[in-house]
Amino acid sequence: MEKLTAVKGMNDILPPDSARWEWLEEQVRALMARYGYRNLRTPIVEPTALFVRGLGEVTDIVEKEMYCFEDRLNGEQLTLRPENTAGVVRAVIEHNLLYEGGKRLYYMGPMFRHERPQRGRYRQFHQIGAEALGYGGAEVDAELILLAADLWKVLGLKNVRLELNSLGQPDERNAHRAALIAYFEQHGDQLDEDAKRRLHSNPLRILDTKNPAMQALVTGAPQLLDFLGEASLAHFNTVQALLSANGVAFTINPRLVRGMDYYNLTVFEFITEELGAQGTICGGGRYDYLIEQMGGKPAPAVGWALGVERVLELLKQGGAALPDLAPDAYAVLPDTAALTRAVPLLQALRAHGLRVLMHAGGGSMKSQFKKADGSGARFALVFGESELAAGQVAVKPLRGDRDAAATQLSWPLDDAAGLARRLREETPLQSAA
Ligand code: ATP
Ligand code: MG
């Protein structure tokens, strides 16, 4: 039969790699709790209109990256979520979560974009995001950036730099937009197809181009920062002051505009040079008008999302050491007759918090010991006939000094608590029970 494979650009996450995923998720949960962010889980499928309205029609995502389909039963237009901010906003409005003030939320999960798969760019990928809704102050922008910077610290990631910009408010953007259109019109011959198409619909997006041939043109374009009024500048300055006061370095990149239409004021990206072209590991900003645009009571908001695959790739290249998932003990079972007496001891050891791997599938003692060794376990528990007859299990160290046969010992089957304590100690076999 023809072999079935995963969809192109969508990956299985296998052990032992999955351990790194779990570890990252645990670090994130702990960190979010320290900042008072609570978990929100929204559906992976949403009405297509949610993203069209939320992200803006003239964006890469909505124009060409969404997985859209029609519900076969009722004809509803649905989309696999390409990002989660729109979903979070929908949920916040739908459940009236802002009725008593702001909410700090985070999410983790798969997103879907129909892009050309390459290193750091997949069709199903994963994001972790943090959103603070109902807060307009620059201190919350700073809090979110500090939270992300803290995460890099916890993960042991170095060589991540922060770029900041301010997109100002709609009126400031409009003035800039007019200047931008005039500028690009003057240089019409240098525009690529995408840029020509967007010149009048969304000229700011042209600044976000990835076309190397357009870089010089884009560098010379009028800068939004020069169009900011006093209030926008004050907001931006407060963010910068708070970052500096907390030792978070940044550079201002006037060309940083981000891929979605919904941003205003602060936008930022964390970038590394160690992942090649896909160097942005986290991006975000303020989106004070999105909630209203989606039909909610007007409320400001700010957030970011990080790409899990890219962060993990960076982690692989040198981050914090991962916890050891090897079992504490491996049960060697020469005879199935041993099972009824062996398994209860294994259960009791697990109840004491030990990691215990049971040999399955029979085989000789020799082959079982080979498996035990390969598992990385520190000890083998051998349920041999003579030990069982004596009401005991043999405990054999698998690591360290293997010649010290004297360190092997027998332990009473009914003393799981004592055995658990011994197995936990670094040199547990000095004295037998
Ligand atoms: P890029 O410019 O790389 O396409 P983006 O601006 O589209 O990124 P966002 O929508 O801001 O990305 O998503 C936040 C983060 O999610 C990105 O910084 C990146 O780390 C990650 N990300 C985005 N798209 C993908 C993808 N197709 N595969 C893997 N990670 C992705
Ligand atoms: Mg993109």
C-alpha cells in the first residue's frame, strides 16, 4: 500500500525532541504566572471573517497564507487560525472578559499559514503569545517586553536583540502615508509587483518587503517617527525609559512595521542572527483599535507572539541544559511469573515519584540488561526467581563503578518507601537494608 505521510510543511514532534517542547512550555507557564498572565485556549478553527476583519485584507496572511475551507454541512466559511490575537479578541468580546477591567492572558498552540516551507518556516507551526487587554499605559508595553526578555534569560538564550519602533496613531500614520505614497510614486520604476499593488491600498506594508532589490528604496523612505505628535512620543519614551531602567538593551528601527494592520504606537521584534533568514523569534505591539474594530467596546491592548520552532532551534544551538528524562530504575523481568509480585513494587515506587520503566516483550536476561542500559536508567531492578523466593528484589547500579559487584544488594519487596529513598540517593548502595 502507498505510504501515508504528513502534509508538507507540517511536522511530527517526536521524542526525544518533544521533551524540549515540554520543558519550554513548563518554563513559559511558570513565567506567565510570575507576571500574572492567565491561560486562554481558543478554537483552532474560526470564521474566515474574523481574520479578514482582524488582520486587514491587504496583508500577506489574508491575501495568500490562510487555510480556508467551507463547512460541508452548512456552507460556513472557516479558516485554520494563522495567528491567535484575533481569536483572543473575539473570545474577550464574546465573554465580556473586560467588564471589570483589564485582562492579562497567554496562549500556546499550533497556527497555520500556507507558506513555502523552509528552515524556521512551516505550514503548521506553533506560537506562544501574551496579550494584555484593557490597558493603555506604556508601562504595560514595557512589562510585556520585560516578560519576553525574562523568558530568553530563563531559557539561557543569548544573542537575541530587541528592535523597537512606534507606529503612532491613525492620524499620524495618515500624514506619513501621504508622504510615503508621494515618495514611492516618485520612484515608481523601482517598485516590484507587490509594492505597486499596495502603493495605494497599504503603502506602509511596502516597508515590510523582503525583496532585497527594494531595500535601498525602502531605507530612503519618509519615516513615521518624524510624524509622531507629543503624546505618541511620550508613550514611546516611557517604554524606552522602562526598558533601560531594567537593563534591557534595544535599538530603534524606524522601518519596523510588522505584518498585521492592527498595530499602533509601540511595535517590537526580538531577532537573532543565528537562524539565518528566519531570525525573528518574537514580535508584537500595541493594538488599541482592534477590539472596537471587532465589535467590542473600545479598549486598548498590547501583546506579542513568539515562534516556538525558532526558539527551540536556538535552544538546540546552546541554551539551558535540559532536565534528564532517563528513568531512575529499569525493571528486569526474567519470567512472566514474576509480574504479579514485581508490578505492585513498581507501582509503589512510581507513587513515591520515581521514574520506573518496566521491561516488556520478554527475552533473555542479557537482552533485558542491554535495554536497561540503553534506557539511561541508574539502576536495574532484577526480579529473579531466587530473589522473589526470598521476598526480595535485586538492585544493580548501571552507572558509575560497574566492577563493584559488592554494591549490588537485595531489597525487601514490601519496603517500597525504603527502596525509593535509596534509589534517590546519589550513592545509595553503601549499606544494605
Ligand atoms: P515572518 O516575517 O518571519 O514571516 P511574521 O511577521 O509573519 O514573521 P508573526 O505573524 O509576527 O510573524 O508571528 C510571530 C512569530 O511567529 C514570528 O516572529 C516567528 O517567530 C513565528 N512564525 C511566523 N510564521 C511562521 C512560520 N510559517 N513558521 C514558523 N514560525 C513562524
Ligand atoms: Mg510571515
